[in-house]
Amino acid sequence: MPVITFANTKGGAGKTTAVLLLSTELARMGHRVTILDADPQHWISRWHELSGHIPNLSVISHVTSSSLEAHIRENKANTDCFIIDMPGTRSPLLTMALGISDHVVIPIQGCAMDARGGAQVLELIEFLTEKTGRKINHSVVLTRVNAMITTRSLLLVKGLLATKNVRVLDTAIAERAAYRDIFDYGGTLSGLDPLKVSNLDKAKENAQSLAKEILRLLPVRVVRSVPHVPSILRRKVA
């Protein structure tokens, strides 16, 4: 029952899009996913209301620092993976979420402001590691990347992360019309019409690649649930 937190103290970094892509792809693969919507903008909750029932996926809204651990405790029996969508601010809730996470994903666009917001999360992770002695696994995912053009700002961000020895996912989230459509109309990538959405196949490949890479980084392995049999979470074998 791993907990994955998406965090950047700057809003607009592509955090909620990353949460949505990972969550829906894991659910499509058969994993039971619970999204904890702690973002006061409630974009995930609004998307879920538009979408109606999506197999294997549930959303809990209005998550706060006083309710976070209770939500996880109360839903762990019917959840294979919790994914937390954090607000774009630094708060006690962020500290709590980082402290209970199995992996923290920091979305960063190719710009200096996003990089500074991501750096604040990295600093907090370092602080918590020093105070608790517990290593908090984390990585950066580059978001809203132009599939055809690499900008100078993006190269600068990559260089800064490399100097700090921060793991950057091989899978970057591209700028795709399909991602905007599922927020506007609800549903998932698999439910979109390829005749109406450009490069839908590329968007699906991007989401699948993101999910597979993040699963490989978890200290525990998510095992797809089987009907009438409790979901099992097995430790990775070295």
C-alpha cells in the first residue's frame, strides 16, 4: 500500500496533470487507487465529478493535515496505492505528507520559478531525513515539455538538477491536447475518440511510460488486486 505524493510549492507546475495521468493509468492496469485531493483548487475532485464512476479509482476531497492519516488508515483495506495531490504552497500538510510517503514526485516545468518551488520541496525532504533518519525516496518529473523543441530554460533546469544529484525521470510529461480534454470533459485517455483528439496514441504511451517508471522506483511493489482475494503488497527482492 505505497503512498506517492506529488508536490511543488509553486502552483501551475503540472502537478495535478501528473497525478491524473499516473492514477488513471494505474487504475487501467487493475490497481485500486485512492487519490487524496489536498489541493484547495480541487481540480482532481472536479474532474472526478465530471467523469462519474471510473473502475478501480476513488477520490477523497478536502484532505487536511488533521484528516490525512485517518483517510489512509480508513481506506487501506480497499486501496493498493494512495496518491496525494498537494497544494502549491509550503505548509504543515506538506511536511506530514512527505513524512509518510514511499515516494515523492516533484513536477517541474522548464522554468526557473518551477525549479525554485521544487527546490523548496527538496530542502524539506533533506530536513526531514536529517531529523528522522528515514530516507524519503524522491524524483523529479519534467512537465509540459514540448515534444519537438528543447528550450534553453529546460536545459538549464536539467543542468541544475544534475549538479544536485537529483533523480530526473526518463519519462517527461509532454504538452498534449488529450490531457486538456480529460480535464475539460472528464473521463480518461482510453475513453477519448482518436478521431477527435490529436496524437492520442502518443498521450497514452506517455502515461503508460510514466506509470511503469514510477512503479519501478517504489520501495514496495504494487500487486494488482484479484477479485475475492485481498490485494498483496510484496517487498521487492534485490
